[in-house]
Amino acid sequence: MDVGIVTTHVPPAKGYGGVSVTCGVLTKAWAERGHKLALVAADESITGRLRAEDVQVGEGVDVRLYHCYGFRRWGFGLGAIPKLFKLCREAPLVYIHGIATWPSTLAALFCVVLRRPYMVAAHGGLMPEHVQLIRERKPVKWLFYKWLTFPTLRRAIAVHCTSDTEVEGVRDVLGDTASVLLVPNGIDSRDYQVADYPTAEGQQLCFLGHVQQEKGINAFIRAWLKTRRPADRLVVAGRSVDGAYFDEFQELVAQAQGAISYKGYLPIDEVRELLAASHFLVLPSGLEQAGGMRENFGNVVAEAMAAGRPVLVAKGLAWNHLQAHGAGFVFERTEASVCAVLRQTHVLNAMSWQNMSMKCRQYVEQQLDPVKLGDKVWQVLTATGKAELSDAVLKGPRYE
């Protein structure tokens, strides 16, 4: 075994977002290079328990699932203890996806005890506004971070970040000397086909993600309702959690009088059909000021661009440079800025849109190749000592 991998949820787990997807993409990229890998994860999925044979993360990967129960979002299950300890004992190196979950915390502690080198992917858990929210409103979780998360992160080879804002968050809590690797998430463009220009009347936008405050969808809808034209449509697809925010969302849907469709959770083939029927994907994470900026990358942006769909995305994620590449529009986290960007999309003709679509696909193929990006992470993870690594690599070079 070359590397042991730890993640809370793993594909094809449904309902647990970007960490699971990113784990799958990176593991497949490493497997494609012929690396020998073993992976430990919970068997949790909202559609039923996973079996090892269900998990397709690359040829020859040794998948070891444990039974998850109770706090299923955090991957709790006592069966994780022996599986993680065995993995950390056997693997010469460990890569941990996420922080502050049951398996990620156990794995980091076991690596410290066993003196195993390890790297941790923060996956948004240390975004500055999110950390501030925890510090102010969640004292128990803040103590968990201070006593367990931060000390183990300081012992890691490096903290893998995917955006400048995430790097800022890591440095805020760990200090300027923290080893940080800045490499974006990859996406295999071979899994996506570029659809033709949507010819239906009006403009269709789509949002893919949980209906929750940190995603900012309600604030975006309020801006969209002020600027939409009679034939324009917005389609929302993703899980929801009952509560005041979802109640507000339903009120906004009713106010739109049929212009907004809520699809709930969609399987991947229907997601691709939705992207093909839409002119733009929107990711307004952090637009709700009270929710803060929790998202660090936004895999749905990369997926949309792979399908040739330009994006409308909030400033502060990994996509601030996207407008300069002609692959979409970036808006400030204000209603006025959202409205201004929406009006810009209204004046695009089919030729201009198709040019943006082409640039989206080119960007994914050139900048987000998962095997090449996986090689960058592998280089840092497997170096025998930090002296072998340049300051530019450890401090996290920008990617353009």
C-alpha cells in the first residue's frame, strides 16, 4: 500500500455533497496512475447502506466500509475505530478528507500516535466566516476545534486547500508558518458532454445544492424576482431540511407564480439533463450574510463548466478569476451586484453565450484535469521531507 485514504462519505453515497465527490475524483486519479491505495469510509447514504462492491473509486483500491449510525452526517460508528487504526498502522502515508468528523478526527489522532505522516484536506471547514461563526455561536464545537482539530492540523505534512479564501482561514487559526498546499479540485471532463444552446423561450438558470442559508439561494431568488423577464425560469435541485429557511424558500417559490421549479434531490443523469436545458448555473454561497461563507470551492461550478454551462458565482470562493476567463460572471455578495449581473446575462446573444460555453469547457480541460492535479498533491504527500519541497509549493501557488 502506498497511501491510506480516510473520508466520511464516499461515492456513490447520496446526499452528502462535495467531500464525497472530491474523494472519488482524487482517488480515481491516483488509481489511474497505478498507486496502491486503501480507503476507509462510512457506509452511509440516504438511499441505503453502501457495500464495498458499490464503491467505484478506481481499479484495485481496497475499500473498507464500517457501519454508520446515530450521528450519520458525521459518520459515527464504533466500527470505524479498528478499521482506521489498522489503516493508519499499515499505510506509510495517510490522506484525510475533511475535519471535525468522527473518522477524520480519529484518523488524525491515530496518525499522531503511530507517527504516520498525513495530509488533511480542509474542505471548507476553516473558511474565515465559518470559523468566526463557530467561535461566536457554537462553544462546544469551538472547544473541539481548539483541543483536537487545530493540534492535529499543525502536525500534518500540509493542509490541502482549494481557494485563496480557504488558505486565509487556515492561516488565521494555525498561523503564517502553517504548511498549506493550494490545488483546486479536479473533474474528469470525459464524464460530461457539451450540450447545445438551449432554444426554449426565455432564460433558464439552475441551482444545484442544499436549500440552506449558507448556500444563499433565498437571497439570490429575491434579486432574481426583481430582474426576471416573463419567460425566464429558475430550477432548484437538491436536498432540503425542514425549518424556517426552507419555509421562506417555499414562500418565494409561490411568489414566483410558476417561474421557479423545485425538483428536490436528482440522480446524476437528471442533473446532466437539467444542466443541458439551462443557460447558466448559479452558486450564490455566502449571499445570506447571517449564513456566512462556508463553501470553499463548489464542485457544481466545475461540473457545469464541463458541460459547457457558464456560471454565475458569488465572490470569495475559488472562482474569483472566472469572469476574466470569459466563463461566467462573478458578483459581489449584495443584492445590487446580483441584479447587475443578471441584467448582463439578458443582453447576451446566442453567439456570445456559445463563446462562453466553449471557454468553460476549455478551462476544465486545461486547468482542472484530475490526474495532473492529483500528481501535484501526490508530490507533496509523498516527499520524504519538507526540505525537498519549494516554498512556492508549500505556500500554495495560485492557479490560473
